[in-house]
Amino acid sequence: MRLYIDLSCFNRPFDNQHQERIRQETETIFEILNRVVEGKDNLIWSWVLTFENSRHPRPDRRDEIQLWQSRADSVIAISPTLDERARELSKQGIPALDAAHVASAEAARADVFLTCDDQIVRRAKRLELTVRVMNPMEYWKEVLLHG
């Protein structure tokens, strides 16, 4: 699968792990990233991931996350078409930065866009997208079920 993984997923391991959901999402994200390392899934990176991550207040975490760009099979650059699509998505209720992520995933022809942001998952269900937007645990259940 071609996966676009947003920053909420990359940051999840740094969140407080005392909440059950956060702990489960963290474990799931590690499993998914391991599939990327093993070549079972392909990671897509984008200009907006680099931009958003560059604003991370913790340099150690920022640097750790940025290392994943080197594992990406493709890196999506900003373009007029992508910018236009992000603006369309923003007008449909997706916050601007999230719209840029979704537009980047679509431009890369990702199969799945993974996010821990429930709001994005809910809003994406009512939009016509060329990428499936899922929580990592939902994706992982599919992987376990279908291989």
C-alpha cells in the first residue's frame, strides 16, 4: 500500500502513553512503520510534512520525525494544481494545513491517508476524495484481516 502518514501519527509516540487509546495508536503506528521499513508498505512524504515538522518546538522530536523522509518512496512538492486542490478541500471544511496534507496524498496517488485526528477522519467521509482517510488502528485491522 502507498501510505501518506500525517504528523499526528509521527508525533503519537511522543504523547502521554497513560491513555489506552494513545498507547494502542502508538503500538499500531510502530507496526505500520515497521512495514514501511520491511518494504511491505510504501511511505509518501510531502512538502507540507517537512513544513509542519520544521515548526515542531522540540528539536529532538523534529529531527527524529524528519528521518522518515529518507524512507519515503516519493516526496510531493507544492504545485499550482496541488495548491488549488487544497483550497477546494479547505472550502469544504478541512482546515488549511490538513487540506494540504490530503491534497498531497491525492497528488501522490496514495491508497491510504493515516491520521490520529478524528475530526479529519469524520470530515473526509463526506467528501469525494481519491484517497481513503483512516485512523492507523482502522488500517491495521484491515492489514490483519487481509494481509
